Amino acid sequence: MPYAILLFLHLVAAAFWVGGMATMHFAVRPAAVATLEPPLRLRTMAAALRRFFVGVDASVTLLFVSGVSMILLAGGFRNVHWRIEAMMSIAVVMTGIYVYIRASVFKALRRAVEESAWPVAAARLNTVRKLVSLNLALGVVVFAVATIGRAG
């Protein structure tokens, strides 16, 4: 039972993070670009990302806590399938990218928005977009490893 609960929490956290990146990338950003002038668009995107990142902070924490707990319940890394090691490796890379976005690029974006430095804010938002695209692709790879990898 504890394993099933941990797995459920793990999947919910992964779905929030990866699904949220997809929503921001494929729905929120294009809608903002299509309907809002640059200053309002940049303010809106900074506000939306700030709110989203609070959930991602919780999701990343929950992913690592639940993932490591499930590995420990299985008896450690020597007793898990190769896909678990692959998912953990990709998760470390994704988390590094996220921490860089959160601690550096997003901080610079918020500062530029506060100062109404629109070209700087736009450049920072574009950097966030590119890094989120990379993390989204990596997240899809993790889902593939988790599901398709079960066969091997």
C-alpha cells in the first residue's frame, strides 16, 4: 500500500509539471501573444509563471521524495529496473534546468518587468520558453521510459 500511494503522488507530480509546461507552451503563451500588447503580455506571462512555479517547486520536491522512497522500498538502486536509473538521471537534468530558470532567468524577467524594460523582459521570457521547451521534451522522454521501458 505505501508503494501504491507513493506511485500515485509521483505520477500526479509528474503530470502537473509536464502537463503544466505543455499548457504554458502550447496554450497560455500563444494566447497571450495573439491577444495582448507586449507590456501586458510580459506582465501576464511573468505573473502566470510565478504562480505555476510555486506548483512546480512542490512537484519537484514531491517527485524526488516519492521517487527515492520507492527506490528505497525496492531495496535500493541495485534492485530496480534500468528505466528507474534513466528516469532519475533525466529528472536531475530537468531539475537543474528548472533551478536555473527559477533562480536566474525568471528573476531577471521579473526585474525587467518591474522596471518596464520590455526588450530585456522579452529576451528573458524567450530564454524561459526555450528552456521550458527542452524540459518539456525531456519530460516526455521520461514518460516514454516509464511506460515503454516496462517492456524491456
